[in-house]
Amino acid sequence: MIPRWTTPLPDLSNPAVSVKFKIGQHRFHLLISPVLADIRGEPDTDLVQLMVLLDGTPVTLHDLGATPGTASGLWSYLCSKITELAVDFYDPRPRGDGELNPRLGCWGTRPDLLDRPREDDSTLATVVGVSVWKVGARPRGDSVDFLRELAQAVAEVLAYWVLSIERDRQKRATQP
């Protein structure tokens, strides 16, 4: 059993998207919340939370066999793809307070991996939130379109992760 998270995980008991798929030997379960509008304390903001499970647990790059040296680039790839999608879909305006728009948040290291010798991006759980401040934004579709595109982008990133990790594993195996 995974220890309790410092911050509770998002409630995805009634997700807008729930899809299971296999990439290589891994069977993933992607859960995405509905678009949550006008979050308390953040008016004019859309928030979407997502979680990728492997065997019922939020997946990490460590679970997939990534080394600490490759994990940072792979995690950055996920963040870049989600950010690019949000920018492309919403066409958001800059926030007046200088905050990023869109903003990403991650729940951090999975609690059962806190005892790892050093913290690295391979221990981060794939539990992510993306918020977009909508003032002046020009979305190119509705929330269903955004969720569909987000699910597709995350599935593509997971495929890239699995293939990159396998390629890295094969490269290490052939080096003297």
C-alpha cells in the first residue's frame, strides 16, 4: 500500500475521461477530470487534473525503468506537451500579475519512493494539473475537444517514454 500523500490526490472517482491502453508490456489507465471552471481563489480559470495509473498506482518513470539521467528529459517532455496543447487550444493571454499562463502542477514524488538515495524526476508520480486563465483567451473548441486532445497527447507521451526507456536500456546493454 502506498503511504498517504502530503496533499490529497485529485478526486477522479467520476472522471470525464477514463481510458485503458497498452504500450509495450505496460497497461496504463488514464483518468482525466472534467474541466473545472472558476476555481475558488482563481476566477476565470479552467483547471484539468489527470492521473496515469499502472497496476492501480500512479505511474513513475522509475516504474518504467528510466534511469535518473534520462528521467529529467522525459518528464520535461510531458510538461512541454501539456503546455503546448493548452497554449495551442486556448490561445491564452499573459496574466497581469506575471504568473505563467498556463500553469502546471505535479503532486511530486510518490510516497513509496521517498526513501530513494536521491530525489530525481524518475520518482515523480504522473499526477498533473493544468490551469488556464481564460481572460482574453480564444479557445478553438469546447471542453470535450480539449479533454480528447489532452488524452491523446498524454497517450503519445507515454508511448514516447516507453520507447525511449527501451532504447536507452538496449544502448546500455551493448556498451562495454
